[in-house]
Amino acid sequence: MNKSRNTYNYIQPLMLAVSVAFGILMGFKLNEKPENALIYTNTDSSAGHAPVGRIEELIRFIENKYVEKVESEVLITDAIEAVFAHLDPHSVYLTPEEVSTVADQMEGSYAGLGVENFMIDDTVNIASVLPDSPAAKSGMLVFDQLLAIDGKSIAGAHLPHDEVRNMLRKEPGTKVTVEVLRNKKKRQLQVVVDEVPVKSVHAFSLQNIQAVYVKIDHFGATTYREFMDVVETSIGNGKAKHLILDLRDNPGGYLPEATNILCQIFTEKDRLLLYTEGRNDKRNEYKSNGKQFFQIEKVAVLMNEHSASASEIIAGAIQDWDRGVIIGRRSYGKGLVQEQYPLSNGGAIRLTVSRYYTPSGRSIQRDYSDRVDWENDFDERLKNDGLFVRDRDGETEETHYVTLVKKRKVKGGGGIYPDIFIPLDSVFTYEHAFYVKDRLPEFAFRYVRKYRHLLPTTAASFGQWQITPHVESNLRAFYNNQNEEDCILLPDQLRGFHHAIKEQLGKWLFGEAHAIRALQEGDPFFKMAAMTLQQSNKLPSQ
């Protein structure tokens, strides 16, 4: 047992970066399509060196003969993207910069400072500083404003994110001089760049229901190790026996990390978890290994319309084997497997090579034969009440499958359908609701920076705290200053955003993990999961 525990020792990693980040762009916005999911990287360097063909020949003629000077790299990129436009929406070309960003994002660490930032009024604001990070050791504090990097002014310079990011992309051990504004005084700090871990798992124990809550942001290279660290601390030490797995807004990631987690949920050996098949790929099955280190009893999985790929693999396997209950809304619907091949320019192509299927044979890939319909799926679900009423979500779906233990009917195609439906809050019927929500992080940061003295000082007291009229009046003023004349928040609409406002305030006050725990009482997903775990093992029928 001690040997297995030592296997999963892991240092505390970095909070996810927001907006302009020092050395890494993390996160998948709610309105972005989660394309970088379920990735296999082919490391064969020869894969990117195909013989010169007609496209390259055409570019060379243009470079040498065309009447005006052209940017050949722009032409090549446009040509590649035109080719991919004829393929599925998840086969994409990645520029060298995007390859670097994805590598940082997925590999579990990056060379940087260890801070979270917000770009406000053309200035990078420090939103959080990771303990023991290079930034913390240099004396950098939350709410510092970054003025210059190695003598080059960046405040108000309207520099692109990539340029600021590259100014801080140094080899570990490199010294970087940053100038910050703190309490209206300029300060110079020396920061030594180092490897900073990127955390993908947030968790806490719930002793009242004997459960551990685990939120996974994405499936990176260290996600399984982080997950096992949490399970060892909670279930392994007897503090919990049930699991609430929160996969909301999780766009996917590395397949082995997801299947390794499933192996800890299924005790049986050789239980089919998923399989993949493609035109040039024979059927490849992924099965449980029977090496469960800690006993997990009941399982509840939380998901929404932005849960994709590896998240859907986990939900699909658990649902097909009747291993737990799926709570939320129909998932994104990405059932395609990509392999990544490097190109000679430092970029890469991510090419779909097969489809994956749940144990019962379901393909969860949404139909993309009409690209416009595929891109507008979320808007159509919102327009047709598919996010508010269960029966409206996929009501034309005719393909049904049967779970493998209790023989329940489950739908196939277009994502994983939940066992228990949680509707989107009715406030999102308001025309400008998503605009309001998208700007809440900035509002909350500004409010905390200015009115920290009016807010609770501990996460425990924050859990009982309610949004005040002062917060509401400042929120109205904030949106009025955005020149959005039509964005008028009525009292009922404002109340509908209270939970989202509190979530963002809590994040800047105490960090994401503490904010999640403080907000559990007002989360309908969480409340349903807690209630379900306290009931019998019988799952609700669909």
C-alpha cells in the first residue's frame, strides 16, 4: 500500500490562467468549440516531411513570378485550412504557436512565473500568485499591475497576447526583470523562470455524505496522478467512499488519462470501456485492468453541453455499465479520435483517424454533414428549449441502445444523454444573458480589487454571504460603462446572476478550489448528486 501511495505523490500545481497569461494560455471558454480533445501525438519526425507537391510548387511560382510581393506562409496556411474545410470539424491545422500552447496546456507544466492574470484597461493585472512559484519568491502580489518586462513597456502598448507571452517564455533559470505598479508606486522585481505545474484536478471531501467531490478541468498528462492523489487522501484514508465526478465544461484531452481513471471506478478485469474503429484502423478495444487501488462505491457524474470527448468516454462507460448516475444536460457530442503529426515548420496537423464507441456500441459524434447546423447546435438547443426542457433535447433522436446490466434504454448519437436532467437557469432566456456572464470575471476582479474590505475574509463565511445591493449597483454601473445600451438588467435578471457573480468573486478572493466548495449549496447539479448518493443504488429510468 505504501508503495502504491508513493506512486501518486504530486506537488500542488498552478491555477488555470485567464486572458493574458505569463507563459501559457489555459482554459476553454464556454462559447469555444472543444476541438483539442482525445489526442494521440505521433512523434515520428518523418511524418511531417512529405515530398514537394502541387501546392508547394504553386507557392514557389507565386513567390518567384507574381507581380507583387506576397507572404508565402500566409498563402500556405490559407491553402491548408481550405483543405481541412472539406474534412470533419475536428481535423485542424495548428500553427507553431498553437502547438506550443497546446503542449503547455496538456503536458502538466510550463516554464514561467506562476501567476494568473487579467488584461484590464490595456494593463496586465496579477489576479493570483501560486504559493512557492517564481513570482511568489520574487515578492509579486495579487493586484500588482505589470508595466514592463526586461525594460520594455507593455502597459497601454496594445501588444498582442503572443508577444507578451513570448517575452516571458524563457528557459528555466533565466532571470526576468518585471516592473509593477503597487499602491501607486513602481517596483522592480527579479523573477527566475522555473517549471510551473498546471493543475487539472480540484477536490474536497464531503463528510456529511461520505463522498469526495472531484472536478477535472481537462485531461492532461498528469490528470490521473492528480486524481489518484485525491482518492488516496479521501477514500484511501477512510474520509469518503463515494465519488462525485464533475466534468462540466471539460473539453477532453489525453485518452489514457481518462481510461486510467475508469480503471479505478470499475473493479472487474477486462470490462470493455470503449473501442475505436476507422477506415484504416481496425477495431481497438480499451478494457479495465482490474487493478483498483481504492474501493469507490457510488458514482455520480456531472456534465453539461460543453463536456466533450474524453469526458463523454467516462460518462458513456459509466452509463452503459450502470455503474453510476449521469446528472446534467446532453454533452457536446465529439466522438472522433485525432492523431497529431508534426510539420517541418514547427506546426502540426491534427487528423481524425477513427471514431470511438461506448461499450454498448453508441457513437456519440454529432452529425457534421451540414457544417452550419453543426456550428449552430448550441444556439438551436437554446432557441428550441433543448437546454431548458429534457423532452425537447433530442426529441427527434430515434437511435436507442440498451445498458449492459440493467437493460435500460439509452440514446445514441449527438452526445451522452443524462439520467437526471438539470435545466439551464431561466435567466439565460434573457437576450443579453451570455454577454453578461462573459463579462462577470472582469467585473468581479475589479470589484474585489476596489472593495475587498466589504467582502468576507474566509471561504467558510463566504459560503453564507449573499450578494448585497452594493454589488448589484456596481454591476449595473459596470455594464452601463460598456456602452451596451440594450443591456439593461432588471431586478429578476440580476437575482438570476447572483450565483454566477458569487462564483467569480469567490475565485478572486480564495482561489478556484475554495470558491467551488463555498458555492456547493447553490449548485443544482451538486445538490442533485448529493441527494442521489444518499439514496439506494437504483438508478432513475430514462
